[in-house]
Amino acid sequence: VEIQGVAKPAEFLELMRSSAVYLGVGEPLIAPSAFEALNLGTHVIQPRFPEPKILQNKPITQEWTSQHPFLEKIPEPYVFTVDPRDMSTVAEAFERIRNEFEAYYDDEPGGAALRGRANHKLYRFYEFGEYPNNEKYSIPGFVGRVRGILDQTGPLQAEDFAWERSRHPANLPEEWQ
């Protein structure tokens, strides 16, 4: 593992494109990086939360069971949702990804991958970023879902900031304190 630090968007996408795995760490919730990784043919491993989370002050009222609950609907080996406290499940996810990756990129002379790469079950994923349900969970689908949530969200009122008011009153406009 190599921590890269902050990168420009183009550099970040190139790093993602050159990676076999994107590993989510639990925060931030629903960040677009995992979706970008999938669109670039990069596997995603994300943590499952021990207890579902309910976010305060957010327009989404569902319980969050992982960093990206939407991605739980995408099957393995594209996305793995694992218990981060159980290292055997994390190791198993990496092992399965490595096996798929090595089978696809086997460049030995006469290797099976070179003879049948286009027939490999992950060909469309590795080459074009296509995966089950990608029309719904790709970046355009993600943006569409966010737009749908925003369309159903009313304007914020002063009472919506009760939690913020109790914890961070100095960050609110004077009329809401």
C-alpha cells in the first residue's frame, strides 16, 4: 500500500486506471471515487459497518450498512463488501481479485489469457469499465440518483439545523443561532 496524497483529477483517474483494487476505508460516505474506479475497470473493496448508520442532517433517511450501500447490489468479483474486522474476508477478497486479474493478464507465451481474453468473463469490465447494473450505478446513474434525491428535498429551514446549532453554533448565520 502506498499513500499517494492529494492529486489533481486527471492524475487521480490515471492512478485509478492503473490500479487493480480501490479500497474504501468507510469515509466519506457515498464519495464518487468507488464509482469512478468501477467505471475504469478497477475492483472495489468496501467496508461493511458493524451497525447500520443513520446520518443526521442529511436528505437521505436510509440506514447505511456500508460506505456505499448502492454498491452492495453489484456482485463479486466487481465489488466486495467485507467486514473490516475480519481479516480473512478482506484477504479472501484480495485473493479472488488477484486470481481474476492474473488469469486475464497472463502474458506467458501461449497463455490462456492471450488466446481467449475477449471471452474472459471480466473482459468488458477490464477493457471498458462495464459491470452488472452499470447503467444504474455508473457516474451518470449516480448523478441521476442524487438529482432525484435533491428534487425531493425541500429547502432547509432553521429547525433543520438543531443538531448543528447544539454542537457548532458559531458556524451558523446569526439568525439561526
